[in-house]
Amino acid sequence: MELGIYTFVENTPIAGSSTSLHPSERLENLLEEAELADELGLDMFAIGEHHREEYVSSAPSVILAAIAARTKNIRLSSAVTVLGSEDPVRVYQQYSTLDLLSKGRAEIMVGRGSFIESFPLFGYNLNDYEELFSEKLELLMKLQENEMITWQGKHRPAIDNRGVYPQPLQNKLPIWRAVGGTPKSAYHAGANGIPMALAIIGGYPEQFKPMADVHKRGAMDHNLEVPPISINSHGFLADTTKEALEISFPAFKFTMDKIGKERGWPPMTRQQFEASTQLRGANVVGNPQQVIDKILYQHEIFGHSRFLLQMSVGTVPHKKLLRSVELFATEVAPAVRKALSKTK
């Protein structure tokens, strides 16, 4: 199994403080986190795209290029590229360039996104939300086929036999599709042979098993090999369960309560949070053994080949986050890989 980290580069006040880091300091911390993940042998580092005040990640490809220059082996991906409000040609060019800079380590993870700020920011009509994504994904997939492209759609000017440059170092840029809880999206990904990143950030993991089944059925209905699945979850590690809870709860609560206020959710309680960190819960929080157990438990459900963990759902102290990365890479990843190698 590939194991890695994803982040939206959150920059909110740490518990007990009323101020956030300067964005330049937050980005410098991020580069240190990515360097450590690479040095310790994790497989993936991914940056999500957001256009909100509390995130420093409106330009993931730029951040990933900086990470590429300071790492050697770790694969680099968006998580996600909000494709409905992007130009697929520019996305392809940016990640092809990243692929060249990183010597073939780039990937693209596309999705609709969990926020909508980018649509009015870039002049898109939210009434076209579904149509925009479908059409732009079609174009992005077509860009993999040939450097010369002819294409026509509804929401972007036509392309008449134009070259798209640069081309990536890899034969094809890997493209994953991030999916929340929509079976139609899971089926579409499978039917097009696209690997699926399944976000599990609430409820019980087993509730999401039908999404994996639908993804598989989409591929089989179209006589395709079943594409891989990634599970993407929120979490945090510390040496003890108590420390992991004490560090992560204030950060989780700050972020989830802010989103909840916008969307009508009640404030998160400590009891709810701790319940979500149990074996059958969604949040992967605890000591290394608890995290190992949870990843292996979920693997029994999904049989996934990749697991990505978001350790900064809200801002946590930088040194504590580095320790979380270290525990994930040196204790969790080897144990998970060893356990799964025995089941092959």
C-alpha cells in the first residue's frame, strides 16, 4: 500500500492564540513537512486547492514545484484540483511542467471541490456546476492521448489541431478522481478507467463500501481493468492517545465548527470527536498502533492500494506535526506494508 499525506495548507490560529502565522512562514513549515515525509520514505504528498482566507493553497502546482526542488522520491499530487473552475489545458501544462521538474513524480487528483469560492472568482455560473466538471474532465483525459488536440465543447473555446506543451516525462500523467458520497461520480470514474480517491471524513467507513462497489461495477460494465482506490481521511498521530487527542481536537473543532456554521452543522463536542477516533470511526487519530489497526481494518473493507492522511485539519504546532509525520512514516507505514505483504 502507498501511504502519504495531503494538506490544504491550513493557516488558522493555534489553540490559545488569536493570530495565524504569516503565509510565508506557513509555507516554509510546509516545505519542511514535505522534506521530512520524503526523507522518511512516505509515498505521496498532496496539496488541495482552496480559495479561502484560512488556507494558503490557491496555487497547488506552484507549491508542489517548490517541494519538487527539495525532495527526491515522494510523488506529488493535487488533492484536489477544482477542475470545474480551471482550464484543463493550463492544468495539464502545469502538472506536465511539475512532472519534468520532479523527474516523473507528478499526479493530478481532480474533483468538484468542497467549497465553491473559485466559481464566482473566475467567472463561472454555479448553475453549470455539474456540466462544467464533466466537460472539463473529458478534455483533460483527451490531453493524455496526444500532444496535438482538436476538441469542442460548450464552456470553453474550441481547440483546432493545436499542440499542448510541454509534455510530461511520464508517458501519461496519472489522473485520479476524488469522490465524496455520490455513487454517480464513483461509477463514472470506474467506467472511464480512472482511479478513485474516496474521502471518508465522517460517519463509518463501512458506509462507503457501496461507493467502492459502484466504482468497480463501472469498470466491469465497460470491460476495463478495475482501477485502484485511495482512502483519504483526517487524522493525527502522537506518542500517546491522550496527546494525540489533546493536540488535534482544538484544531479539528476550530475548522469543523467554522464550516458547520456556514452549512448548518452543530458545534463539534469532545465526546463526538473521541467517538470518531475509535476503530470504526472516520478520524484516524491516536498512537501509532491505533492508526495501524484502523488502516488495516479499512483495508479489509475496501482492499485499497493507497491511504492519504490529512494531519492539519486545523493548525497544530509545527513541531508536533513533524512528529506526527515521523510516527506515520517510521512506525505506521512499515507495519502496514508488512501486514499486507503477508496477505498477498
